[in-house]
Amino acid sequence: MELHDGDAEDLRATSLTFEDGQVVVWHGQTVVARHAQDDVAAVKVIEPGQDDVIEAIRASHANAWAPWTDELDEALLEAADSGRSIDQMAEIFGRKPNAIIQRLKKVRYG
């Protein structure tokens, strides 16, 4: 990230957001930098390798891309049948909400 004052920062990040006139830089669920939007001259994005993507997602979803087992499928169905929300199940199973939705579709409907 280059700033108008000539300063530059190399940051490992998974996303950028724009909040209240600021550029917020995130790595997983952690804010790693915050600058006034007017101070930012440029942002250079370097595409990560697949390992970097998995590592970044696993920072907030520890079991992302881990294989599902019959036991996990049963526990997932029990959690869904007991009324747990998708977000609650994502937290419990350490997976992204969409992974929970897709797995429920697969085990319920094939």
C-alpha cells in the first residue's frame, strides 16, 4: 500500500474494506492496518497461491477443506435438526457458512 506522503507498507491481507472514510486492511478476521482513504495513493494486489488462500480461510474457519466423515455428517444433521442456525453450525464445525449449506444439501438430498 502506498501512501501520499511517500510511505509504503507491505501487508499480508485477505481483504480490504472501506469504512467511514478509511481503508481497513484485514487478514482473516484481524485488522492489520487502517488508513484514512484520502492518505492512500495506491494498493497493489499480489495474487496468492492456493496454499495462501487455504491458510487465510483456515485462520477463521479451522476445518475449511478438511474431509467430512460419516460421524461429522451425523453431527451436522443433528445440529440442523435441533434448530441451530447456519452461522452457529459454521462456528461449531469450523467451516464457512456456505460449506455448511452445501454439505447439508448433499447429505439430505444426495
